[in-house]
Amino acid sequence: MNTRRDFMKMSALAGGIIAGQSVTSTALAGLPDLVSQNSPDTQDPVQPDGPTNYNPVVTLNGWTLPWRMKDGVKEFHLVAEPVVRELGPGMEANLWGYNGQSPGPTIEVVEGDKVRIFLTNRLPEHTSMHWHGQRLPNGMDGVAGLNQPAVSPGKTFVYEFEAKRPGTFMYHPHADEMTQMAMGMMGFWVTHPKTKHPWINEVDRDYCILLNAFDIVPGSATPKIMTMLDFNLWAWNSRIFPGIAPLVARKNDRVRVRVGNLTMTNHPIHVHGIEFEVTGTDGGPTRPESRWPEVTTDIAVGQMRQIEFIANEEGDWAMHCHKSHHSMNAMGHNVPTLIGVDHRGITERIQRLVPDYMVMGERGMADMTEMSMPLPDNTLPMMTGEGPYGSVEMGGMFSMLKVRKDIPHGVYTDPGWYQNPVGHQAFEYTGELPEISKQLSSGDGLLEPKTSPQVSQFMAVKPNYRKG
Ligand SMILES: [Cu+2]
């Protein structure tokens, strides 16, 4: 059997993939070819090519790593290396990743598969690979120093194990983990059941989203690696809205979304328009009698969750992290609240000294989307994304579930904006208005408080203060 031909067949199926250095790597004692991907667009799924049929997963703004079969073992080649990732239109980041991208490609196998992964290190420091959630021999678990020596720059290590249980998994380094994960080193792993599993549904669409976060100062391109909590870019698969592809479904499709969290905080993932059930966790499929309907599920650090629903309502439904700061792009947190502060007069005087000076926030922050505030190069506005009716005023961990009745099976391209049927959309009331609404709609009196503030007096006293 010509393994190289099989391998190239899989490469072609993955679409848009560039094979690099194929001659040299093939010469290296049976190392699989390096397959790289430099596009941030969602790539077509890789169809199964073995005895077990399954509906392959789609990684939003990502891709699935082709493999080659060698003596009954599925072989993959991951290369840890610096990459440039477009986080969204107009913003690129200097990250570390695998095979040209952060996150790395999704690895997709079948329960019982014998798997061999070659990990080549092209980073300036050592690394290792941990197969988060897998049942495997202890020496394959990838904790540098504990289970194996770290993989030095230029070296290749081999991991071999059987994909023992079906489910959703992740991979990430377990060597200088803080740096390497802050730089974007992570990926998804899906193991499909070998035979019909009583707790695992067959689905029409199966999406993968890896939650990750970066702290990149506006105008720069390399993440700050020492940040613990105050990240400014909240991403799905290293993409931020409006750069995140929509999840597309045909009406009445059963949809599964697999979400893994490799950030340093929890994310309540919320889907509009439908109810879902959590059908799987880190430990595998949940028992059907343990499931209940939800519209938001919280995903803690290091966890994976599979949610499932029937996409039985047409439309463009928002899907996002419900921490409102996580559905925004780079923002400073040391900004005072200016709601109700009247700047008229002061602004003009300051502009005589600083011509570009602007005031925002006195009517809330939505002005951000309308003012053409000059931004540093290589960043995205805090609130952005044009919808069919104006700015969506979102960023970060935000996308859409787009349900249409006429999308063919296996098609994942964005169908465009939903056309609401007549009579099924909120509309402006044009009848008689009460006095207060007239004032607001003409813009007068917007900043005056409608009630007088209560004035209180306090005396501040220092600790241990004694009179006299
Ligand atoms: Cu979040």
C-alpha cells in the first residue's frame, strides 16, 4: 500500500492545504509529511476513510489534520512552531501554534484506533504534548519532567496510544505551560464511537470551538504572557468577532457543538432561539436520564462540554459568552463611568489644545460604534460587526447560529442575513407619544437627571482617630 498516496488523498480532501517540505520530511526515516494550513477560513471536514462511517466534525475557522495509515496505525505529524494568525479582519497576532495555525488542527479518530503522533519542535524552547482527557499509558501523558523529558528545539518525539473512549478532548503542551498556552498552543481532539453508542446521538452537524484568550496591547501583535486574568481578546479558535464564522444548520438538523475551555476563567456559553442539552462532558457522554434543557451552560477552565439541539427555528440567532466583557474586543478597564456627566462646553475648550479629543460614555458606550475614533494599527474596535440593521456592537466570543430551511447536507458556507417574514420583526411605534418620549426622541434633556439626587453628608474618620 502506498502510504504517501493515501496521505496525499487525505490532504486533497481537506482542501486548501499546503504541503511543505514533503521531500525532506519523507526522507527522514518514515516521518509523515508536514501538512500546514495558512488560511483562517473554516475548512471542509475530512470524510472518513476507514471501516467506521461517521459524520466528520467542522472546526470553526479551523481544519482537521489529515493522517496516513501505516501498518494499521493512524499517523499524524504535529509541528510546534511560531505562526501568524489573523484574529479578525485587520488584526494579526504573532502566536505559537501547530502546522501553521493557532489553534492546531483538529485530530479526529475512531474509538479503538491505534494512533501514532509525531511531535516536532520548531520553537525556540522545549515543549511537550499532553492529550487532555485521554485514557493512555502514563508515559504518553506528556507532562515534561514527570512522564518524559521535554522535547528540545529541533527534536521530534513520538506518542503512541489507543483512542480508548469516544468523546471530546483537547491537546496542549505541558512544558512552560503558562507561556505556551498564552501564545496559543492548543488543539481539539474528537474520538467518534466505533459502533452505535446508546448515549451518543448521530448528528447532522458537529462543530468544534476551543475557547482561548490573549492579552495583546492595541497596536502590537505579540501576547503578553504574564497576564493571569485581565485578557483583552476573548477568542473562539483564536478568532474574535466579527472574524468568527457562523454555525450553519438546515432547519430541523440535530446539531452538536463541542466546546473546550483553555482560558483562565469560566465562560457561560449562551445560544439564542433554541434549548439544548449537555450530552457530553470531559468524562464522556452523559446518561440520557441526567440531561435537562438549558439555554446557557457554564464551561469551567480545562473543561469540555458537548451541547446538542434541534435547529428547528429559522433565523440568525446570536451565540456568545454571556460575560459581557468577553463579547467585546480590546478594551481598557480603567475608564471612569461618565453616564450623566455633561461635557458640553468643556469638550470645545479641550479641543483647542488637543484637536482629536473626544468624549464618550456620557450617554453609555454605544457611541463607540458611531464615532470614527482613530485606532492604532493592528487592532479591532471594542464594539463592532455590521449586521443588516446596523452595528451589532459586539466583539470577542460572539457568533451566530444561522438556520435556514434550504441548506443542503454538508454545506457550511455562510447563507447571508436572514430575511424576517412580514409581521415577525420588532418595529417602531409611530402613534402618539407621551411628553417625556418626545423630549428623548428630539435629543433634548438627555443628560438631565429626572429626579433630584439626595445629598448626604459624611465625616471621614481615620482609624485610631481620637478627639483632642
Ligand atoms: Cu467568557
